[in-house]
Amino acid sequence: MTKQAAQRPRGAQARAAQVLPALHTMYPDAKTELAFHNPFELLVATVLSAQATDVSVNAATPALFAAYPDAHAMSLAQPEDLEPLIRRIGLYRGKAKNLAALARLLVERHGGEVPNDFDAVVALPGAGRKTANVVLSNAYGYPAIAVDTHVGRLSRRLALSVQTNPDKVEADLQTLFPRDRWVFLHHALILHGRRVCMARRPLCEACVMNTFCPKVGVE
């Protein structure tokens, strides 16, 4: 048994086998709720979504992409040019700075295209492991589990992981679920966390996993 497996909660593998079909029942077509038409738009939207809702991002990006439709156009912008277009999104000043720098690096290093390479995306300003997982899985079909607050919370609540570090939660989930279901799992857990298994008042009675969920941390 590996050290990682030894640290998982008891019965995690058996629960995982129940979680996946339950999520398929509830969210058969689970996918990202960020609106995008190409990898560049997805990258920008994902950077903007940090500590912000997808709703607020989707409300801002149409005007942003109309003004700056690709990396080449955005690379010519200064942060103060971008700020008015994303002002409704949290932490918009820092994000405007990151987007301007990100676009310049895309042009300088990758010809204006979003690279299909994990390390290259992680190296972009405002990106990170979660951003790279979201972008590569949705844009290029890369098998990944991006751990945000919802995925992390549900992983612990379902006793699939005891970890609080997103990278360690990701590693736990990868060992519990088939590789070809990682992307679905990520999206389905996010939807479930938003619609049913909320942080403060989870709707346990309305959940198809109510009979086997350990409800860790639920009062």
C-alpha cells in the first residue's frame, strides 16, 4: 500500500464506486459553466474566475473579448485598459495586470496560442495548477481533476480524502476514479457543490448520495 493510499479515509474506494454513478444520474452532461469559444477565451475566463463566480465572469467577458479577441490584441493593452471591462469581478486590478502580462507571454513564447502543455500554462501569470487543469481538460481533452473549493469540500465531506491541500486532494481522487472520468468528475462535483452540497446548508435530503455519504463536517 502506498503512503497516499494509507492516508485515505477507510472505505474511500468503495464510496468512490458509488459516487461516480450517482453523479452521472444527477449531472449526465456536466461541463464547465464558463462561457468560451476557444482556448484563449477559456484561459482568460479561468484566470478571472479565481475567487469569483462564473456568473460574474460570464457577464464581463463578452465586452472584454469584443475589445480584445485574441492574445495578440490583448498583448497591446495596459492593465488600466482592461480594468474597466472586468471591474465587476473580484480582485480585478491584479487580474488585469496578469491578463496583460499573460497575453504578452503567449505572443512571445507561443505565437499567440494557448499551449497544449501543462508546465507552459502553469508558467503564465495568474495561472497555476488548477487553471492548467481546467484549460487543458476542456480545450484539449487532457485528463485532469481541477480542485477548487467545491471539489475539495465534497472530497472531504464524502470521505474520499482528508487532505486540505488541493494538490493532495487531486492525487487522492486520481487514485480513486478511472482516468477517463476525471474531467466529468471535476465538473459534476462543482455542480453538486453549487446546487446541492453547499458549504453551510447542504441539501442532504435532496441528494442521491444521502444514503452512503458520511457527511463529514455536516452538523
